[in-house]
Amino acid sequence: MDKNQYIVAFEIGSSKIVGAVAEKSPAGMVSVSHLVEERLSNCVRYGCVQNVENVKAAINRIIKNIEDQVGGDVNQVYIGVSGRSLHSEVSEVNRSLDASKAITAEVIAAIIRDASRNPIKNYETIAVVPRTYLVDKNVTADPVGGYGSSIKIKANLIVAKPTIKQNLTRVMSFGINVKDYIVTPLAVGEYVLTDSERLGCMLVDLGAETTTVSIYKDGSLAYLSTLPLGGRNITRDISNGLSVLEDTAERVKKNINNPLEANVDNIVIEGVNSSEAANFIAARNREIIANIKNQLNLAGMTTDDIRTIVLIGGGSQLQGMAKKLEETTKLSVRMGHYPQSLNILNHSFNRTEYIEAFCLLAKAAADIQPGDSCITRRNYDAGFEVEPKRPVTPEPEREQPAKEPKKPKKAGFWERLKGKAADMFSEDDTDD
């Protein structure tokens, strides 16, 4: 019997939808076994589902593909939540305590629930991230087990426009249960950043149409914002400025060596002058970097508050992007990697563009309850799906056909002559 737990997670982005499968062994090892993607155009805008039916059909195709590969039925999934309106809002809750009793985890959970009830007009709270605990006005990393007469919790509410989750719910209305909605930037921050980086760093997820900036300070999330800018803006600038198709502009963008440098080799790529395309790339890239840097100001911080920038996302693959970000911000920049807690079984999909999906799997694997699974295997034998063995019914013995009697041998000439004579005499005897 297969004792592994199966986790299925979906990352729904502006340029593609990714469905990934991980297997969690009884010992706790998590291995990514399957990954299926579908690239869609204009069905998801700025991370928010626009065309529900097309996205629903794409997810159905991905699930069918996964079921065929795994040999089982998908019964529940985890869905990543991201998008243009996703950001953080500060919420504070104060409570008086009985100083004679220790603070329990249940007390903290109740206060956090109260924090989530602070309404943000026109927004829905997706998650609550505690930031600071103060017991009797003294900052403490973990109040559970402590004593005090009052507690103050400062938390970040992760909020978004209600349409984000509403449309995700509509997309999944075909009968498969959503086990949980996971805030994608939080999962990435948990599994891509190191403990020392969370003391002061900026996590930048540069996608197709959005750039998500998460700022960590003193070990916890301090600020989160989503910008309506991404790699596709650069592609469209080239397309509109040089009157070429978007597909052509995308290939040109990817094939220019160091497009952000002042002196770009002047060559022709698919009929496009590389130096002209580089001008559009550099101009839009300066805007994106300026907006990323400005998030520090909006968070009430400076470059002195953080030590490094961790860069992920498809847009981060633009040649020279990390170097230019480092030059502009005067901070060290490193490229993010998939969670080290995962074992990638198929290296064909061990690529930077799937980091978000990998982080969703890692988070879901940590949260899934013992005995629970997103996939019900059909027939399992030594790791392979087997066809059910049907009982073999012996065929009845076939009756042998009866032998036909041999036809009498045709008489020869003399025999016929003798027979004729005999008939003549026989007829005479009868007449008499």
C-alpha cells in the first residue's frame, strides 16, 4: 500500500498556470514528482483571474494530465493567492491579562483573530502575520509561557480586493475542494529567505505583469506591496515602439546581450535593431527599479535598515537586471533558489520560473495533516499503477464435428455393365 501523502498546488500567474505535485514520505521527505503548465494570454491580468471559464478549462486539463501521470484521482488542491491589490496593512490589538496566569497559545490565537476583524474598507483580509509582541510594554519574540498584566500585538494584515478570491472560488467550482488558499509571497519569504536575511532584507518577485516587494525586518514581515509593473511592460514597449508582434518583441528582449548597458552591440534580431530595442528596455527597467527602491520609503525605512535584496520571478532573468538593481540601490543582490527542503525528482522543471509553485508545495507539505492527501491512488503495486486482475474463466471444450460418412466409390465400367445386366434379369423376374 502507498503510504506517501500527495500534495497538489496551483500557482496562477499572468503568463502561465502551473500545477505541481509533491510526495511526502512517512519520514517527512518532500519530493516534487510532477509539474504541468499551461501558458495563457489575457485570461489573468495583473495576477487576478479575468476569464473564469478559460482558466477553469486550463486547470481541468492540468488536473487530467496530473491524474494520468500519477495514476490517481485529484480530490483537493492548494491555491496560491497573489495579484495587483495584494498588500499589507498594520493592525494593533491591546488586551489586559491576569498577571497570575501564564500566557497561553490559545490567548495569542484569540488576539490574532481579533486583529483580523479590523476591517479595511473595500478589501478582504487573506492572512494575519504577527510582527511584534509587547508584554507590559516589553518586546518579546514569543509571549507564550510568560506573565504580564497587558499585551499588545502589532500585526500585518495581508489584504486584497475581494474579487481575487471570489474568482479563484469560481474557477474551482467544478467539484474539486480547495484545501487552503496560501498567500504566495508569504510562502516564498518563508522558504527562499534565510533566517539571517529576514533580519533585514527585501524580497522582490519580478513577474510578467506585477512586481511584489516584501520587506523583512527583525525576523518578521514588515511590509508587502504589489506593483502593476513587470517584464511584459518591457515587451510591450518594444512591440509598440518598433511596430512588431509581442512574440517577436519577447524573443528580441531575451536575445540581446546586456541590454541595460550603455554600449549595446548593434545587430539585427528578427528584423529589429538591437540598440533601438535596448533603449526601450533600459528606460522601462529604470522605472521598475525606481519603484522597487521607493518601497523602502513607503515602508518608513532606508537602505540602512536592510542588508540585501533577494530577486526571483521570470522578469528577473533579464540579462543585467540583478547587476543594475545592485548599482542603483547600493545593496547586494542575490538570485533566489527553490526551497532546499524539497527534492526535485525531474531536473527538467528545476527552473527559476517555478520557484513560487515549489514554495506553495513546501508550505502545503508543512501544513498537511497526517493521513491526509490530495490524490487518491487507484491501484498501487511496488510504485506502479496496475490493471485490476480479472478472474480467468476456462473456455469450455469444443465439441469435435461428427465425421461425415465416406461416399461410395464410383463404380468402374465392368461393374456398371454387370449391374445393368442384373437389373434386366431382376425386372424380368418381377414381371413374371
